Amino acid sequence: MKKILIALGVTLILLEGCEEPFDLELNNNPDLLVVEGTIHNLPGPYYVSLRYTTTYSFSDSTDRSLPATGAEIMIKDDQGNVAALTEWQPGVYRTDSLSTFRGVEGRSYSLDVTTDEGKHYISKAELLLPPVAIDSLYFVYGPAKVDEFSSYRVYIDYTDPIGKGNNYRWFTYLDNFPVIEAEVDNDQFVDGRKIAGRQLVGLQTFQRGLDTLQVVVRQASLTPEAFDYWQTFGEQV
């Protein structure tokens, strides 16, 4: 069972000399289970987050969701391999770091979740597709916004395979901290071409005099269903 949370956007229009009361009805749906996790072809551990939604009026405005603790989670592939996850932090589960379980290209993976209340969920199997290599990663310097800052943009080049119908998502880390953006694209109009100057993570500002900044970019291949989900997620945000 899949549940997609829809963010409500409200546009306020001010008309001079006219005030019309508007009663906004919010559809509060507490206790929906939100599951988030990623399977890739890199070594583990792999992480899965379980959280429950709360009402819009929940007192903690910084995080309107609650960790789903005490669950039993397994990752299964189409070859009968199973990896059990244990609770690492409240609502965050991970595989054993010493486990030999690892995502393999060409295999399909599903998630099996049983909550502490005994509710059982099984995701639809997703195929792990082979990745497309990044040819190069580089930076372009821009004018300083203010005296004490310099500005850089992060770019990559890659070559899209011909006739594959590729879908991409990019994960970017600055000094090991993830940039929380749903950067996705596909090859609908660029099939088989060399893509030069794909900008990632937008405009970043870094302090002058900073000795080093480590930037890691991972280019992932998505199924069409996963691409549709993350594209919609980005549009909603």
C-alpha cells in the first residue's frame, strides 16, 4: 500500500478595498505511515525511515511527524535473499554494517514492514538498474555576493546511453552533509547525447579562506515509477 503526502500550497491575493473572509479547510490525516529508504549497488548499511503523520495543529511546528518505533523490517530480493534491519535511532532502521547484503544490478527489491501494532505492509518490487557514469565534475566561480563570500556552482557532464529510456536522480553531499533536493531528470529529449554542464544543488556560497570543501555527487538510475514519484515530490516542495 502506497500513500503519497500532498503538500498544500496557498496563494494569497490582495485586492485593494476588498476583503473577503476565507475559511481554509485542512484535511488532517494523522497516523499515516510514511516510509522512506533507498537501495543502491554500493556497500551498506542501508537505512529505512518510518514516521507517522500528525495533524497540522501538532504543537511542534519544526517536525509534524512522529517516529514509528518497534517495527520489524526486511529487505527482500527476487533471489530469495533477505536482510533484516534493526532500529538504529527512533524510527530509523538499518542493516548490519558487517552484513554481506548488497544491492545487485538486475535484481528486484521489495520492503516488508510490520509495525508494533501488527500492521503489515509489502512494497511493490523495484528493479535495480545499472548506473550511468559521471564523466566529470567541476565548479564555476561567480561574483561575490557580499565582501566576505565567494560563490560557486557545481556542474557535471555525463553521456546518456542510446535507446535506454534513462531516468536519473542526483545525490549531492557537501562535507558529508546531504543537500536535500529532489534533483531528477530523464532523457526524453536528449536520448543518446553527451550532457555537458548539468547544474546541481543550485548556487552555493562558501566562505573565503576555506581550505577545502568536499563535494560528492552520486548519479542514480531510476525506474519510471520512481522517477514519477520524485519528480512529483520536487514539484510539490
